[in-house]
Amino acid sequence: MNKVRMYTSAVCPYCIRAKALLQKRGVAAIEEIRIDLDPAQRHHMMEATGRRTVPQIFIGDTHVGGCDDLYALDARGGLMPLLRDAA
């Protein structure tokens, strides 16, 4: 299964929702990068994604986007193949 990396903050309901969907789809480990604890990580996230909000989700090297993007990808049937692709 591809590695999942997610930029998050402690009080983000969308982060919780995104993690729940990923866990439901079999993701056992999510690398969380807490931007509320490390402002430099927020800057890095913004450079990598062009976005300011969390969560920002990466599956392997693919930037999926935020929570709504993740749910839309799942609804289109694209989440599981992306999770299974070789990293």
C-alpha cells in the first residue's frame, strides 16, 4: 500500500474525517505533519500544494488535496487504486 502523508492541525474536523475514510479503506499508518506545532511545516505545505488549509493529503507522490477532494476521489472509484499503486 502506498504511503499516506497528511498535513493536519489538532482542531481540524476535516482532518479527522479524512483520517477516518483512509482507515476505513485499510490505511494502517498515516504520517501526520502537524502544522500547528511547526510553522515551518505550514510554509512547506503551502509551497508543495499552493493551498493554506488542512488537511492536505498525499498518497505516495500524488497530492490528492483536502478532505472534500479525498471523498470525491473515493466516490469516483479512484482512491483504492491510488492506495494500491507502487510508491
